[in-house]
Amino acid sequence: MAFQCQRDCYMKEFVTSVVSCCPAELKQEVNGKKETLKGFNVLLQDTILFPEGGGQPDDHGLIGEVPVLRVTRQGPDAVHFVTSPVEVRQEVRVTVDWERRFDHMQQHSGQHLITALADAMFGYKTTSWDLGRHRSTIELDTPSVKAAQLQELEEAVNEKIRAGIPVNVLLLDLSDPAVEKVRSRGLPDDHAGPIRIIDMEGIDANMCCGTHVTNLSHLQVIKLLGTEKGKKNKTNLIFLTGNRVLKYAEKSYSTERSLVSLLKTGPDEHVEAVEKIQKSVKMLQKSNLSLLRDMAVLIARDFKNNPHRGNFFSFHKKEGDNEFMNIIANEINTEETLVFLTVGEEKGAGLFLLAGPSGQVTELGPRILEMLQGKGAGKSGRFQGKANSLARREEVEAFLRQHCKHHSSEEE
């Protein structure tokens, strides 16, 4: 069956009745963590909330005052997930999140238009597409798309938009001969009811379950941002349609104004200004590394020249890297001296190096790793790695100093 959202994609509110409401769970990812949300699956007599399908995400909205967090299709039914129960056989008002819906309509109809013209103009078939949160991609069955072709395609799709070509929805029986003439990548196994065709007059007729605009002029504009290398010798075409283009332009202008303020140059000189800054930064980094190396040598020599130096050396510096620590260790005779070095924030993350007699390092390394909450490994008298926290550095130093005193007394 076709849902009300498919019969009238522009309907924002709809009164229907609740058929069933059953306890359910929704698995979702929040900030990279998987969570299971307890709630209810609701079936309605009909719905204006589109269930995800055909490459298009689902709609969000309300059943009465209850937010709908997910809509999925199960055979002929649309299943609405909510966190609060709704009364069965009750009449309810369903409201769609129109901004999200219209965005999906623009992107999906835009994809149909780009797909049709890319095929007609260059013979590039669409093998899949993805409606992303910020930008969408069409996978084309070609290893590459030339820049001139991209420009020609963009001009062509926008010309069709300006022409205000109607987009019609046709419902056909599966046995209808007209079905054989439309573009399709096949029907889902659990499809039920008539075949839904999206017909862009004179451009394309495509089997599709998604929500679409009724006229290409409602797309406003399409911007082809570029292409990326896809899988298996294919090309991903990145595009924006309608309001997304306006938001992209607004964001780009805001970024441009910020760069004008930061770089003290006009937009046309931004690239050149950044290139100059990058060169300066590289020179400063090179100079800084040279100074750190010289400093490492001086630190080691200062310790070696101290007649009361003992058999333990510890040093911490906020700025530095593994090379800085290894230079110090190389300059000191670690066959006789236990060396503990760290770089990074005093109470935050950083790097560490324990160097010295092989037996002592092998024994002490894992303990130091545990105290610094780090990851690392060792061999040949060196144990080094990353420390998640240097907060216990002084405790580690005291532990190692005590170990060296104990070791010296044993040798005497």
C-alpha cells in the first residue's frame, strides 16, 4: 500500500487512528556509543511519516505530543518508535518535522535528476546513492568524471530546474506493461501493493518509494561539489540541493569573513597568505627541533659533568618528542645510569622513556607503564611509550630513585 506521505508529500499534519502499541526497544548510536532505548512500536491506520527506504532516511515528527524517533517499514506497515505509549483506537494528529522532510524531498528528487542526466549525457549509470546529513553522494559506474563533464552536468540539471518541469507520481500494478519501461534497481523482497513511479516529464521515470517534490522548480538549485574515487573502479559524485546550497553559501561566506579578519587580506589572496604562513611555520618548526636537539645534548652533558651525579637521572619538559628524549639517553651512559624522561603536560598526557641497565629496565618498565596509565614496550635497555596521565610522575621518580639506592647498597 502507499502511505499518505507518499500520496501527498507536502502534507504537514494528518489525523488518523492508532491500530496497536507494543513495548519495543530501539538500538541507536549516541556520540559514538551504542545505546538501547526502551519504548513502544506504534502502528497507525495511515501515516504522513515516511519510513526509511530507497536510500532515504525516515521522517521525524509527533503523534499527538509524543515525539517519533524512528519510522521503519515492515511489509505493508510503517512502524513508529516512541518512548511513551499511545492509546489504541484513539484518534491522533500526526505532525511531520517539515524542515527535515522537505530537505529529504529536495535531495532525493535532486538525485533522480542528476542520475537521469548523467546517464543520458555520458552513459554513466548510478549504482547506489547516499543521502547524508550535510551532503549527498551518487556512486557512478565510471572510473572518473572530467571537470568539463561535471560543469556541463551541473548546467544541465539547473536548466531543468529553471524550466519548472512537473514531477508526477504514478501507481501501477506489477503486471502493467508500463512497469517494464521505467528505471529500477529491483523491488524489496517484502514489497506489497502497487508499484510507485516517480515521473519527471520528458526526463526520467523511476520506480521509487521516497518522498519527492511535485515540480523541479522546488529544488531551487543543485550544486555539484566534486568527485571522489569510489569502490571498485567507480566514482562518487558529491552534491547539494536546494536549502543545503543556501546554507553552504552562508557558511562559506561566514568562513570567508573570518579569514579576512585573521589573515588581513581579501578573499582572493587567502590561499597565498596561508601558503606563506605554512612556510613560516615549517621554518620555525625546523628551527625549534634544532634547538631542542642542542638542548638535549647540553642537558645530558650537564648531568655527566656533575661529580655528584649518582646513578639516576630524571628530567621533564613540556615541549619535546621521542627524539628529544632519546638524544639525552644516548648522551648518557645508560649501562651505569637509570634514566627516566617525560615530555608533555604535567598533569595530562605525554610521552615517557625509561633507559638503563637492561635487567632493571625489563623489571621496572611494566610497573612504570601501570603508574602512568600508558601503553608502551621495551627492548635492549629502553622502555618507552605514551602516558595517558603524567599526574603521578613525581611518584614514579621517587619510586625509581629508591630502587637505585637499594640497588647500589646491594652492590656494595
